[in-house]
Amino acid sequence: MYKATIFVTLKESVLDPQGVAVKGSLHTMGYNQVSDVRIGKRLEVSLDAENKEAAEIAVTAMCEKLFSNPVIENFRFELEEV
């Protein structure tokens, strides 16, 4: 059994309006030292796989086909045996 922790973020070239709004709110609260905020997604997936390589292949496919939009998002993941 493996647990994948997946992080999906917007590519640097893509405007992040949600991040801009949070940055504005932080500045309003007095946190003027914040220069940028980027918002992303974190997912946890538990899966049965024969080995770590098979789990990595499956998680990569899931990310490419469902969890991320490859046009505007990047993904990375951490995999641990549980």
C-alpha cells in the first residue's frame, strides 16, 4: 500500500487571481512584507501497487489525466509506503 501526496500548482506564467486577492488581504492586515501568493491544491491518494515504480506510474497518469490541467498547471508528488 502506498500513499501519494500530490501538489498541483499554476504555472508561473499563469495569472493567479485567487493568490492576488489573498496577497491584497494580507497587505490590508499589515503583512506588507508578502510579495507574492500562489494558491494550489494538495491531494492524498492511497493505492495498492506491486512496487514503488508501479505506484509512481499510476500516480503520474492520474495527475496527467484528472488532477491537473497540463496547459496551465504543474504537479509533483511524494510517495511513501504505508
